[in-house]
Amino acid sequence: MQPTIFIPQHWGYPRFALEQRTQQSLILGLYYYPHGTELANQFDEGWRYGNSKK
């Protein structure tokens, strides 16, 4: 059975899925920096991806 992830409607949808292969890596984690938080102020709001380099 696959785990289910719920994303709030006011967040944009992530560009990549977990365990998706890209040209450069494998997506292992997703992080979202919401508007108004310290991380969003430093790095811009939106999705960040934890990956494994090939």
C-alpha cells in the first residue's frame, strides 16, 4: 500500500514526485517553505527537493 501525502490547496503542486528519476538524480524527499517563514524569507517560498546524485 502506498502512503498518501496531502498538500494544502493554497500550496502549489510540486514539480517532481517522490522516487521520481530526473536527468541528474532520484527525488528522495520534498520540503515546502511557506510564505512568511524564515526559510521562505531566506530562500524564497516553494518546493525544495532532497535527492540522490547518480
